[in-house]
Amino acid sequence: MDKKESVRVTRIGIINLLTRTLGAPISFIFTLLVARYLSNPPYGIIYFATWQTLYVFTIGYFTIPANLFSLITSRYSAERKNVGGIVITNLIAGIISGLVFALLVPYYISLTKLNVPIYFYSAISLIILTYLLTVTNSIAQGRTPKIIGISALIFQVLRLVSGIVFMFLFNLSILAVILAYSIGYLAQILFNLFFIRANLKIDFKVAFSAVRKAVVYIANYIQYILEASIVWITLAIVKSDLVVAYFESAIIVSNVQIWSQAIYTGLMAKLAEDKNPSIISDAIKLYSIVGSLFLILIYIDGYGLLYKLRPEYTAAIFSLYILTFSNFIRGFYNIFYQGITMADPTLSVESKNEFKGHLFKLTTSNLLFSLLGLGISTLLIYLFSSYSPYLLAAFMSIGIIINSFSMLFTSYRACRQIYKFNFPVKEFLVPLGLGALSLPLSVVYRPVSFLAMGIYAIMIISIFTLYNYAFNPYGRRLVIAIIREFKQRV
């Protein structure tokens, strides 16, 4: 692959990673404030659990159609198709989803112990704004991926500031959190629309094609729905909000690892220009380093982060280990998934054979495999329902990581059939090896103060950088390139 092009992809990834990393502490501070604000008097754990449930309903379930459009929109944007019609289609879909949610609010209230309808109805704004945010982010990923990290940072800052105002000045309870999200989402949407260098002309032929192709992605999101259903299955079996609270707290911290996937946000835009198989290999090498670093950081500082959420949530540490590694694995899956999306000829605007393509076969097989993971988690929870909540939370996580492994293997096989790339085994194993060593260390060293966690993080980053410089050829080239770029900028 041309050196200039390779550096371009890497530079976009590093810029987005740095901006998202800057946003990570802001995001955690907001999450911490919300957890403490809603979990403590005059509210309590029921308020926090209700907010988590409400968030899962709105962002997890009712915005699935928006996510279905995501990758196909990025592909068409990267191919410089007219994507304005897709934006309008997403807005209409968001309004419809919001209306359906409104009709179901009485039922959802009956499932919780908090009968305050305004909290549920106000969450409709999250649904509509998420549709618009998803489509504008998707367009940006295809045409102007370098702005994604900046727009995400804007969201984090405005969400935190408005959240502090609404929670601690106006004391609006769950409504304060919803308003904070809404303001942050709106700002991010406007930023995306202003800076996207895409063709926003309205072409409903492209929009209708995107709708048709989006059906191919349904199986993938049905899988996510099945995974999310473990929450309701667990509640039905053990009838304890505490188990779910442990599980959700582990998810909150483990999701920090997902930020490392920002390192390959330029992948789809690059593949639109060049289908060279080495692009996939380079993305794997790059993510192996960054993803492993985030994995280690969470393993070492995860206990302290759980403690900051709420001291008793440290019991969810085993769930955190499992879910963090699951997210790490899914980072590779997303590389292959994006690669397949960009190369599958059945997903073009002109094609009508989308149900015969590589992506459809992949998503349907993953859906079937996900039933295995869900079944194993359900069986374990049922058999050991009288055991400690922290153990049950770990059982909830096991099914998810089983699904992650199956997704990794099936997507790798499908992607390799298209691109014929060589998997960089050494560049994958070297950084991951240090990650494996960090797991037993995390059992011994468990800092809980921000100062101690910061010191450990600096030590880990330094050791990790030197280790990869010494033993990872790609890591050595990456460090040299970053230093050279820094010197040129200074």
C-alpha cells in the first residue's frame, strides 16, 4: 500500500482516538455524577435502575432501525452518492419510533417501580435525536471521518455542563439526564451537518436502496436484542435489580474499551478509494496495539472505576473482565464487518441481490450462534439463581463473550474470502501478550483514588510503548512516525 495513503488512515485514526480519549474522562465524570445523583437520597437505586432501563429501551431497542442504516449510509457517502434522502428517511423513522414508544409507555411503567410518566415521555427526544445523530455520523465516517472525534468531544462537554446544571441546580432527577443527552446530541448533529463534505442532495432512489439494503443488517441487530434480553431474563428468574445493577455498571466501565475502535474510523473511506488487502491488515495491526492498551488500562484501573461509580459495584469486577475482553474481540469483528460492507457487490445501489451476498450470510449465521450464548447464560443463571449477585452478573456476561468469539471467526473467514489478506499474527499476539499479564496483576493492584489510577495508567502506557517498540515491528514504526509527526508540528 502507498505509504502516503497508509499514513493518512493512521493519522485520521490517531486524531479521532486522541479526541475521544480526551472525552473519556468527561464521559466518566458524567456517568459517575449520574450514578451518584440517582442512586443516593432523595432518590435511590430504583431511580438509577429505572434510568438504565429507560436508556436501554430508547437507545437500545427503538433506535435499531437507525443503526440498520449506519454502515450502508457510510458506504454510499464514501462512494459520493446523494445521501440527503437518507437523512430525511431517518428523521421520519425516528418520529415513527418515538410515537410507537409513546404508545407503549404505560406498559413500560408497569415493568418498573417508578410511576413517573414524564420521565418516559421525555425520552422520546432521545429516540429522534439518535436517529439524526446516527445518520450524520455515518455520513461523516464515509466522507469526512476526521471530524467524528471532534463532534464526539463537543457532545461530551455539553452533556456534562448541561447535566450539572439540570441535576444540581434545577434538581430534575431523571429528566435532568435526558435533557443533558438531548442538548449534547443536538450540538453534535449540527456540527456534523456543518462540516461534512458529503453530497447531501436529496435522491430518494439512493434512500430507498439504503432502506432495502438495511434489511440485510437486521439479523445483526436481532442478535444485539437477544443479548440485551438477558437483562429481562435475569430479572424474571432471580427478581433482583441488584444483579442487573452489577451487570450494567460493568458494561459502563467496559465500554471505555470501545473508544479504542476510533483508531480505524478512516477504514471505510480508505476502502472506497482502494481495495488493497493490506489496508485490512494494517487496520488489524493498528487496532491490536490500541485495543490491547485500552484492555490493559481497564483491567488495571477497572476496580477503581467501579468503586467510583458506587463502592459495592466493585463486586462486578469479574463481569468487567469478561465484558472488556468481549469488546476487544468485537473491535476486530468490526474491522472485518466494515471491510465486507465496502466490498460486497450485492450492496450497491443498482444490485437487488442483497440476500445472496457475503454480509447477509454472515449476519444470519451470527444470529444463530448468538442463541447458543444466550442459552448458556440463561441456563447458568437458572441453575445458580440462589448464588451471589456478582456471580450471576458474571454469568450474564459469559453468553456475550461466547457470541463475540463466534462473530470474530465467522467475519474473519468471510472477509478473507473477499480480500485475501494475511492475518498479522505477530503484531496481534505481541501487544495481547502484555494484556494477558495484566490480568493477574489487576487482582493484586487495585487503586481506587484518581491519583493512584492516573499514576498506574502512566506507568502502563510507558511500559506498553517500550514493550511494543522493542518486540513489535509495526509498533516500532508507529512510534517513530508519531514522533516524526510531532516534531514537524512543533
